[in-house]
Amino acid sequence: MGYDRSTAMFSPDGRLFQVEYAMEAAKRGWTMVGVRARDGVVIVAEKKKTSPLIDIEQLEKVYMVDEHIGAGFVGFGSDGRVLIDYARQLAIQYKFIYGEKIPVEYLTRQICDLMQLYTQHGGVRPFGVTLLIVGVDDSGPKLFVAEPSGQYMSYKAHGLGQGGGQAIEILQREYRDDIDVEGAILLGIRAVASVMEGKPTPETLEVGVADTRTGRFRKLTKEELLKYIEKLGA
């Protein structure tokens, strides 16, 4: 009946089909997992070499937003890149105005406000990505998932993308509230590795960690990743 031709038109049963289509686009992305620990939060992303000519070394799936916040996304890469850039601008503006680091939830809410705007105007479409935002601030480690609808939720652990469902099963089975950062890294790698076609390697994984002890977010080096993969015996 044409209810999917407009972003701003509800169907008789109260659905916005364009938003649902955007969510389906996000589900087709490469697998990504976030795990919150008692002393930090971890994000683990899968990288695929879809062509032998692709330089996988330059392929980035985990991004630093601010010195204490990192993020990743599943779905349309161009949409995700725009939102990451927007998040970085928000972090810089907040620090310039208030002289302190932006709270993780405030940043997430501002991003979601923009995403929601693209669900209520004609002539535009929703962002075809789901964001996974991690960070540490005065209230501790945070893990948020922002959907194309503009809704966001806080999680202890979550999985996104093609293998997100299978990864969530592992997280539900093995996650515990007293897990530390090292355990969270191992759990995240195990969850992502369970849905990969081959064995995980430092080239096919990207891991970011926000630690409450340092108050900073950083990405693990290949050498560090190799040590964790060897610990798992993967």
C-alpha cells in the first residue's frame, strides 16, 4: 500500500517500514561484540577480506571518538563514518565549552537525537547502521547500543551484525558480573571467533579497550591480539 515509500508515514499497525529496513541493513554487517567489565569495557570487531586486492591493514572497524570513548558500527560504512565524525565533533565541542570530557551517555543521546531526526522527515532516509559505543567516565564503564530508530540501550554485553545472534548466546552463557578487562577481551574474541569462517588472526580482528584505571580508550596492537588468541587456543 506504499507505506514503505515514506520515512514519515506510519502503517495502520503503527510501523515505520523504512526504519525496519534500516535495521535489517545493519544486521547484514560484520559481527561486532561489546563486553562491559568491572574495570573497563571492550569492543571486538570482525574484519573480512572480501577481495584479495583489499588492503585489510587499512580497514578500520573500531574507532577512537575521544580519549576515553571508542565506537564501532555495523551496516552501511558511509553512514557509520558520518556518525563517527559527528561524535568526534560533539566530544571536541563539549570539551571546549565545559573544559571536561564528555559523558558517554550524553554523547550517545546526542547521536541518537540526530538519528531520530532522520526518521521523521520526508526526503531523507534513516541511517543504515547500528552503533556500539563504549567508554569510561566518572560513573564508570559504559556500553551503549544506538539503533537506526534513534533508540539506545545500555548493556552488560551485546552482539551485532550477521553473527550477532550466535555471539549473544555465548555472551549470555559465559558472561558474569565480576568479569575483569582481560576476561572481557577473551570472552569477546571467543564470541566473535565462533561465527568467523576461519580461525581468528590479528589481521581479521580489531579490539578496543576503555580502562577505568587509566581513564583512556585504546586499540590493542597485533602483538597483544596474538597473545589473547593463543590463550584461547583458537
